[in-house]
Amino acid sequence: MPTGSVIDSIKVGVQRSGSAFQDHQVYLVKAGVVQTAKNAASTTNWTSSSVTEWHGGAPSYWTGTWGVTDVNHAGFGVAFAADKDPGGAATAQVDHLPIEVCYSAATGPHHLQIEHASGSGSTCSATTFTVRACADAACSTGYTGGVTGSLSASNASFSWPGSANFSIASGASTTTVSGLLPVAGTASLSVASSSPTATAAATCLFGGSTSCTYTSATAGFTVTVADHRAEDSGMATISASCAGLADVTRTLTLGCSYVDPGSGTLPLRMGAGLTPLNASASATAACGSRDLSVYFDASGTASLDLRYADVGRMSLTATYSGSAGTGDAGVTITGSTQFVVAPASFALTLDGSPPRTAGQSFTGQLQARNGLGAVTPNFGLETTPETAVLSFTRLSPAGGFDGLFAGDVGAFAGGQASLSNLIWSEVGEGRVSAQLGDGSYLGSAFNVTGQVDTGAFRPHRLLIGVTPGCDSFTYADQPFERVTVTALNATGGTTQNYDGSLGLSRVLTFADAKASTKGGLDTGNTSPLSAQQWPASQFVQGVAESSLRYRFTAKQTAPMRSTDVGNPALQLRATDADGVSSSVVTADEPLLDIWSGRLTLESRSGSAASSLSLPVRIEAWSGKAWALHAADSCTAARLSTTAIAVSSPTTLRGATASWGVTAASLGGFSGGLGSLRLNAPVPAGGSGSVDVALNLGSTTTDRACVAQHPTTTGAGLAWLRSRFGVAQGCNDRWDSDPSARASFGAAIPESQRRVHERQVY
């Protein structure tokens, strides 16, 4: 926005959709700090279709002052939050948040201001006036578009030794003009004309007064003190006009007084010994007056060192009373000036020690100090109290997210104020800075700044999200379908700087919060990590996702269930290497039912002329026995005929048969019971048997207790393997695949018709 422009309105748009939602917070952000004084949120219910709602209006709507520098600042923006109606889950969508700033471009200065240190001078010497072009009513910003014009005075005797005309070059905002009133009296100064024409009438600033009246005396002192900072080296210049004081030493009465604030507790100190200007010459007493010996050089000018330990607009008066001893009895010469003494700096201190918690408020103190580090008690007591505003700079990580910062500065008392509700939403390290609210102490050229580094911020807690491996439960040794861990701040937002690539995330360790002895968690990681850990690099913008499973120590272990007090569910807990944990909020740690499962095949005999079905059972250990697991509705979808291994057939006498059998189907599950169907022998009529196995692993070879292991495609259900005897080298191991025998054309007792049978051994 061009310098000098006038802001007409500031509006924030929210393009959003989602039922059961309303705006919760709509704040402007000034210099990176959320301005909580005005919440523009409305109570309008959102709609299911995307709609943009606008908030705001004139700058005054937002509370505080808003100028061109605020809008042009890189930290200008908006902070937004939504609010949900009570009830179930719902989704809110925010597309974007446009900010519309309407302004009127400047075509000239807002007004011109004539300035003088005291508004007084002498009849025998010209004085210098400053003409300032102002871009706003407060003259806090200069107009730099270039201005020409002329001044005028109400007293006909007033003259302009050079010219009454002035010219402020483009790029500048001030120039000077010399004027002289050669007779004792007063003159009212004004701007006669200007180009371009100013929007508002000209003003004056004479020694802190807005009066445009200039006073001239037949003899007087011109006292000059430049604005400076508290306890910095100041200099007072006293020039004697029309007084005949040249190359002489005289005793002057020097007095100080408070202008803004109108009272104080400390004096000006002047001269080679920095004598306090009060009756007792006390550096801890209020302003008064004191006689000092002052040397005037050949040009009639005296220079004295000056210090002030406090702040404000001050007045210095110099008075000389002649005497018989100096040959000027009855002569009185006086002069005065006003000047501003600004704080040297702000000093910030933060309560508590780092590391701090992201999103959690902390407090501190802010002091206005002089150049020696002492508090300046008058700061904040000005007629229009000076204030301080805070801003925040992310120091680390480089390339990270800035997040949101907010903080409140309390009222100043005794030169210091409390800092409260300091919050940064991110992790890393930052710097809190303070500066004057208007950038200029009492209209001087001095801003006041200070800063303090915060130290490290860590997440408030971790949030675990788990999708069970099989519907509402997970089998022991089965990876959970999905496991995520999100690093959160204290308000529930994700700390995006908690990222492995930024070096701020930490190794994550998982545990059962209930410390069950049934088994343990396994991430699949090995040295240098343990089987319960994820590496720090797993986190990307505050979210990590990887593999995790729970393994029972023994296959025949009773299930862990949320409905079983004696065998409680797994309560998953995550803790990083800094101690940040999911234990802060119970709801952040999911309860997970864990079952020990297995899959079995049963042998069957049938006709050589038709297909044969073998029962398939999905079972779980109840704590006492293996039983059908009717709750399993996910395993069937992962089984395929490609996992079925069918051996070469043998005849009833054990010889190699010339026929073959293929798998037809695998499925039909209901209540944990399904079937594996084999096609009839080819060529037809073959009789004998085949061994059938299901490859539940991830390789091409099953681990069934059978002699042959034809190539298959593993089903990836290794957690359903179990113990199926000692045959073929199984040796009662618990990771064997299920197998059965299918017999075709074999007689079984139930199919034979006989009257009597006797077996003799």
C-alpha cells in the first residue's frame, strides 16, 4: 500500500462449508501478534455448500490503530478458528481466508506542521523553524511526495531573512525556514499556501505546545536541548542574544520542570559535575532549580552536559539576573526550551525456565530502562500513556513454520508492566520482541525496543491414532492396520516443526500403559533402536506413521479385552526421548483388544467323481480352549486359492497316482467357519489322497507339517499360524501352517453296507 494512503476498510473473508459449525474466532494479526481485542466472528451457521462470509469494516471496527505500515508488514494477517455444535463427528472445510483492504491513495500531505523547540527567541537574532509534511493526523508518518509553499506571520514586523517560501524535496518530509521578530512581542505563524494542497489545516508544535504563537524578547537566552535517551549524553546549549555576554562567566539559575507526565521524582543533572537541579542538589529528589557558574564563549554561547535518569517531555529554563558587581544591575535575561527524553530500551524477562510447552501460556515482565539499566518510573504515565506491543520471531528451526504467537502487555506502573497469556503454537526456539505501540516516544524520533530469547519449546502431548488390524480387534502378532502419532500443542493443534528433517523430533518409544505381562510391542526395528521404538525421522510436519504390532509371549494366551477387567485391553502409550507423552490426555491413548488366533483345516473323504470340501476354521484362544471366532470378518477377504498347496496324489496303497487335483475355491465364511473346495480328480475315477496346506506366510513356500511344499503365494496371515504336531519336522512349533488330507474314492465305515464284519489280528 503506498505511503500516505488512508485506509477506508479492512475486511476478512472466510470461504467455508460444513454443517454443525460456526465461526469461533476471527482476529487480525499485527506484526505477527494476534490482536485479541476484537473478535469479528459471527454466529451464522455454516452451510454444506462452500460460501464466503465477510467480516469487518472501517479500521475503527477492529479496535486500535491501523496504518499503512501495519498492512505492509510481513506479519499482517488473520487468525481463524471454528466452533462445532455438540454431537457426533463432523467435518469442517475452510478453502481460504482473503483479506480485503480498501484505501484512498494520497494525493498530498494530510497537513503541514510548523515546529520550534520553545516558541520563543530574541529581537536581535533569527530563529529556525522546521516545516514537516505529515501523512496522517497524528503526524506519526511523514509525507514524502514533495511539497512547496510559503509561511506567513500575523505581526507586520516579522521578517524572513532568507525567504518565507519552503520546499520539501521528494523523498523527504521536512525542511527549515528562518524567521525574525525584531521587536519585543508575539506573532502567530501559519502556512500561507502549499502545493499540493494539504487535506487538513496546518498545525504547530512549539516546545510541546500546539499553539502557533511565537514570542520575541529584547534580550534573551535561546536554550536548545536535542531529544535524547535517558542517561545518554545530552547537551544543553544556551545562546545569549542582545545581552553582551561574550567570553565571560556568569551565575545562572537553571530550573527543570515536568511537562508530560506533569510530575516526576528525579531531576535533570547539568554541568561538568552533573549537578542535580534542585535545592538540595539531590540526584534522588524531584526537579527544582539550582545556581550554576556558566561560561559564555566569544560568540555568547554556553554548552553544558545534561543527563536525566527518567523519561518524558521536560522543560529547562535558564535565568540571569545582573548585579552591580558585573555592571549590569537590573538586567534579567531568561529563556527556556522543551525536549523529549526517551527510554534507552525495553528489557524483557520471561518467567520459568525452558523448555517451554507449545500452546501453553507463560508470563513475564517488561521494563522501560535508561542507558544505565535502571527502570524509568515515568514511562506509561504520559497524558496519552505510551504502550508497548509484542512480536515474535522464530529462531529455529531454519525453514520451519512460524506458527501463531499472542501475548498481552499490562498497564505500566513504575516503569514496568506484566506480560501475560504469552503463547506460541509451535516447537523450536523463538524471540519475543517489544517496541513502542506508535513507534515514536512522545513524537520524537526515538522508538524503544527490546527482546528476549525464549529457549526451546516442546510439544504438549502426543496423540495416537490406531486402526485395528481386523475390524474392532487385532490378532497378536498382526500389524495394526494403521498407526499414527501426532505431536500436539496445548490447544490441540499439530506442531508442524516437530519434524525429522528439521531436527526437532525425537525417538519414540511405545509401551502398554497398563504394563501387561502377556507380551510386548514390536515395531520391527533393531539396533540402535529397540523393538518398541520408531526413529525420529518418522515424523513429517508433526505426524509419524509406521508399523506396530503386539506379540503374546505364548500362543495360548487369554485375550486382552476392554470388557474384561481381569484381562484389560492394551492401552497404547507413546513417549518421546524428551518425555513428551500421550499420557497427558487419556483419550489420546486408544484401548485395543488383542486376540490369539489360528486357522485350521479338517481332513475329509469323498467320492472320486465329485469335488470335495474341507472345513476351514478361524479360531481364537478363549483362555481355556480354541473356539470359532465369529467376530472375524476380515481374514476371509485375504484368503485366496493361490495360497493353497496341493501335494501330488497317492493311491490307497501309497503309490504315486496318475491323476491330479486342483483347488476350486476358498471362502464361504460365516461365524468363523468356511470351506476349501477341491475339484474332482482328473482324469475321472482316480482314487487315493492328497495333502492340502494353506500358506499363511509371505514367501512362496508353506510351513505345513506335510512332505511336499508346492510353490504358492503366501496369504500374509502369519499371525494365524499355530502348532499342528510333530510330523515332517514340525516338532510342535507354533509357526506351522494348517494342513489336512483329502481322500477320493476311499471307503469309510459310514458309507459301507455290511451285515457283519470281524477283524482278526
